[in-house]
Amino acid sequence: MPMLRLRDLSKRFGRLKVPKDISLEIERGEFVVLVGPSGSAKRPCFNIIAGLEQANGGTVEIMTAWSIRWRRRTATFAMVF
């Protein structure tokens, strides 16, 4: 079961839709990096995952130790500028 799942995630800024329907699953223990040029929607993706912004479409599912009864398991999200 993935620790983080994004399904058809999207955000609108006026007429601009960024990100456009992103889907992603990250399993426990995986190391994932989002890389892209300026303006490629990295920051809105992280802000939506962190709960700082509301997505206009799609879902974000974060599995916690309580939801799947793991012991001492954590998920760490980091943003580097």
C-alpha cells in the first residue's frame, strides 16, 4: 500500500491549469525527487500535498501509522529551494 498517492491532481490559477492531472504513488522506503524547469508546477504540487493550498481537482491520500497500523513508521516530505 502506497504511503502517498496522488490521483488526477490539478490546480487552477485563473485560466491556467497547473499541475495538469498528475497521478503518482510513492511506496514506503522510496526516495522520489520532482525535478523540472521553473514554472513546471513543482511548488503547487508540494503545497497541495502539505495542505497549504487546495486542489481544484483530484485527491491526495497520505497513509499514516494509525490508518494502516504500522509501528514507528513515518513519512518525510521536504522542499528545497
